[in-house]
Amino acid sequence: MPERARARLGGWLGGVAGLAGLVVLWWLLAVTVFDGSSMPTPPGVLRQYAADGWAFYTNNFSGTVVEALIGFAWGNGLALVLAALVLLTPRLEPVISQIAVISYCVPTIAVLPILYIVLGPPDAGEPSPTAVVLAALSVFFTTVVGAVLGFRSADRAALDVVRVYGGGRWKQLVTVQLVSALPEIISALKIAAPAAFLGAILGEYIGGVDRGVGPALIAAGQGLMVERAWGIMFACALVAGLGYAAFGLLGRVAVPWSTGGGQG
């Protein structure tokens, strides 16, 4: 077995062993230290999964995932456009930097009801605009910073070659800086994927939707259905992890030189 494959297999086995250890620790704490409290055991959560069924999770998660995807697209798209503007028009950098910092520093709890008042409730069966905007805000700062740093990491000699042949800032951006920035952009998108999902969930708490992860968590809390709440929590972690892993795989395929995949 090649050394790289062995290292990858070892990483997977280590991750599985760590996860199994956490489950065992959780189980032990539930039946000892927290015995008699509201902490459920792993078998209790599994029984609740079986009782709720696949339909419960697809019905609630589908809408939230759609909101997260829309917010992900808008937030990252706007972030990449503004990052490119920093390269094309350096005078705009202070303004764009301030916009990015403000979007990061605005407290979610404070902005959530304001967004709902401004945007209003969604039509029946439609994504919550509040959840979409909050998902977009959750990814904007990370992608702006990652993209700008990636654009600026371009090889100066390559930029000089484009300039010598008559290429302006746009030509440099498209032919050199964009390629150079791909690893940083994909790394930012890896972080943005779970962040968008979390933002959509938070937006649903006051988003006016009747189904979704947010309403399901609220209903589970109000009904003191602890096993269901924990089950939803683990399902959220799985969805967020899948989003992160998907962009990790994209990075291995699209920019193998950044992960050593292009080496012999």
C-alpha cells in the first residue's frame, strides 16, 4: 500500500476511533455523573431516530438546506466580487474591508429580529428570506478575507510577464491571480459550508417558517423531547460535516498541488 494511502487510512481510522471514544464517554457520563438528569443515552437517541423515521428529517432538513445553499451562493458570490474589486480598484479596499468587518461583528441575536421585520415572513412553502440573509452573512467575511489573501499570493514574476505582454489588472486577475487564489478560496468555502447551514438554522428561529431544523428544535425543546433534540443536533453535525468534506474533496480534485496530490 502506498505511503499516502496508508496515511489517509490511518487518519480515517483515527477519526473513527476518536468518535467511538466520544460515544463511549457520553454513554458513561449519562449513566453515572448525569444519571437522573435530562441527558439521554446513545440507545435512547437511536430509538428516537427509529420512532421519528426518515420522513421527519427529510421534511425538516430539506428546507433548511435549500436556505443554506441560497445564502451560501449569494454570500460567497458577493464576497468574491468584492475581493476582485480590491485587486482591480485598490482605492476601494478600505471600504470593502469595513463592510466585511461590520458583517462579521454584527451580533446575530440583535440583527435577527431586524431582518425579519424588514424582509417579512416567507410565502407558504418558500425559503425564509431571514434565514437566507443570515446564511449569507455567516459566510461573507471568511470568503472575502480568504479570497483577498489568495489573490495577493500570486507570483510576482508571472504578473510581470502578463504586464509586459500588455495585460492590465483584469488580465492579471483572470490568468494569474485567480489560479493562485483557488486553494485559499476553496479553504474559505470549506469553512463557509457549515457556517451557512448554521446561519440558516438560526434564521429560522424568527424566520416565520412552519417546518425546518429551527422549528423542529423549538418544538422538541418545548415538548421536552430531549432524545429528539439530541438526534437533530447530531443530524445537523452530519450535514455540516458533509458540506465541509465536499469542498475538501473539491480541493483535492481542483487544486491537487495545494494538498500534495500532484506530487509523485
